Amino acid sequence: MMTQKATIEFVRSHPLGKVKIAYTDIDGILRGKYVSTDKFLSTLEGGSSVCDVIFGWDANDVAYDNVKYTGWHTGYPDAAARIDLTTFRKIPWENDVPFFLGELITASGAPLSVCPRQLLKKIVGDLNTAGLVPMCAQEFEWFNFSETPKSVRQKNFQGLEPLTPGMFGYSILRSSLQNPFFTDLFELLKKFNVPLEGLHTETGPGVLEAAIVYSGALEAGDRATLFKTAVKEIAYRHGIMATFMAKISPELPGCGGHVHQSIWDKAQKRNLFYNDKNKQGMSELQRQYIAGQLHCLPFILPMFAPTINSYKRLVEGAWAPTTLTWGHDNRTVALRVLNGSSKSSRLETRVIGADANPYLAIAACLGAGLYGIRKKLKLKQPATIGNGYSDFSNGSLPRTLEEATRNMKDSPIGREIFGKGFVEHFVQTREWEWKQHLKAVTDWEYKRYFEII
């Protein structure tokens, strides 16, 4: 990592004379712009700002009519912002143009409650205060199509051509078919400081899966957020469109965004999830952490499954968990424990979809786990052995965004973990999302009712 002085000097001397900056909205979408080098350097002295409409509209730039933070009632003013110099990257597919992430702050310089990156920083700070250091990594599955933004609209998103045909999970053969794209993903992402641990085909036409290298939790949030946009930009260069929708088709598996997490001591020398005296290698702290996630899951689910489409993935027997379950190296449960050694011991939260905002998903994992540690919750629920999809003994997850959002709104758990300001705004945005869905007339309705009713 460059020193701050070296970073500023690189920016100052870059021949392109511009810098790319971005902020993450509530849906995990990067919103930003290019600024001149002089403008960027001036913000380091006098501060930055961004129009607060990025938290006043949805993923399709339609203004919310139900949020308090901003709207027509405020006039959409600029919000104070801060560039984080530690996020410096060079974009290798844009002639190494300097890139930085920013975050929103209040007029007095305090973290803004609705900013997803600030929320993750808050939760990491809560863990650090307790003497705990979270390490995380996110992995993604996503579909790729031989299409362009223009062609998908001309086709009305129907009959799209997948990058490769057939299912072909873990296929060495299929990875050679579009090797230039594969190669660019692995190599360009590494140069962009979003290093991959693995990349392979998943089962489904044109489906890939990538695991990002483990890091500290905030860096993991940065990497995962940048990964999604970077993949789409690299795909554009190859005449490909990548989508991180949770469920692309009822006939095909959904796309997960699983988060792996472990908790270490302050010196980062000991994995506190591991206990070599326990038969399963589980420490009491890990058991409390798991108990916290199981307890909180029904009340924080919109942070893992934030869209209407998310709940099309969370259906029984479709490689996505629907029950409140945990187990040892069991891919059918909500929480998968992997405790092979002190170095690798971790928890994988499998509920999370590829469409989730990485900052919010990681914050929810860590916040719920810390909730269990603080409350010293006992993991009384036994590990599920066998098919977790059919284990309803401890309950199941909400089945729609409406139900999940209502749970989060009515429970004090979210406000205790994340703060009133964030929960109020986030819930309002999910209520808006549900309302937009209710207005839509779908192909399913035409096929079911057009002629017969």
C-alpha cells in the first residue's frame, strides 16, 4: 500500500489529469464521477460533497416519496463527503486512472447514518472496542450474456444469449471457451487490488463464481462492492453483460453472495472461532456468534435479500437456504461452519444473495454475531445433519420482501445493532421497493389470465 504522500504524488503527476471517485448508495450501486486533478487535490484540503439524491432515489433513479433523509421536501442539497485515501486504486482498463472511494458525513464531520460504508465502519468499530478483529471475504455467482445494454432492451430482456450453453459446473472445458474474458477477470481484478482466490464456472448457462481473497472487514466490503462493478466493466470490453440478479430464471439455480467471516484477537494472532479441545473445533465465542445470527436473521433479512427478486432465490430445494439452520460443512443450511484448522476456521453465511449491498451484508453478519456475543446467547439448536432445506424444526425465513421488511421495522433488534437512523431510512427504501413491485403487470399474469379469465 502506498503512503498518503506517495498516493497524492501519483495523482498529481498522472498524465490523464483526472481522478475517478465513487460513493455507494443504499442498493450497493457505485455513484460517482470524474474530477480534474486540481479539483480532487482541493477536496483534500477543503472537503468534498455530493448531491444527496444518491440516497433519495432507487436503483432506477426514481425519487422516493416516503423517505425522511432527503427528497422534494429538502430540495436535494449537497451532502458533505470525505474521500478515503486508503482506498486508492489504479483502474487498469482505463489507463491506470486514479480511483478512490468516498463516504458521506454530517456537516460536523460525523459519520452519516444512511451511508452503507459508514455503517460497516461502525460495526467494525463496535467489534474492535470489544477487542475483536473481524476478517471477511465475499464470494459471488453471476450470469453472463453475449449482449449489450442496447440489445437487451431491444429484446425486452427476453431470449437473451448466454455466454456459453449448458450447465457445466466446475468445467475446465468451458473455462477455455471464453478464456480471454476469464483471463481478464483474474488479472485485471488483481491489478485493481480486488484479488481473487478462485474463479470457476458454476452450474448454469454462462454462470461464473469467484471468491475474493480474505481481508479485514472494511477492505472486504470495498473489494466486494468494487468487484461487482469491475466485473461489469470488464465484461463490457468483451461484448458481454454480467448480472448479479439473485434469480435469473425459475428453471435455473439462483446466485449467491455468501460471506465468510472469522473473528480474531486484537493482535490478529489467534482465530477466536477455533478451539482445538472441542471435537468440532468450535469455540464458545463462535457458538455465541452463530446463535446471534440465527436469532437475528428473521429481523435483518432485507440486508441479505434486499429486492423483490431476492425471494425468488430463497425457495426450498434450490441451492439457497430457507430455514433457520446451521451445520458443519453443509451447503443446505443457512450458516455453514468450516473449522478445519485454526487458520481457516470460519462461518459462511449462505442466505446472502449476489444482489445484496456488500457493505450492508457484511455489517449484518458481523452485527448479528456480535449481538450473540454481547448477550452470551447459547447455541442450544443442534447442528443440522443432512438436508437443511427440509429442517423446519427451528423456523424458516420470511418469504417476501414485504414480510421481511415488516419484521425489521417492528423489531428493536435492527435499531439496537445498526442504529435508529440507518434502520428508519433502509426500511423506508424497502417499503418503496415493494410498492413499485405491486404496480407491475408481469408476463406470468398475462400467461395465466389473459385468455382464460
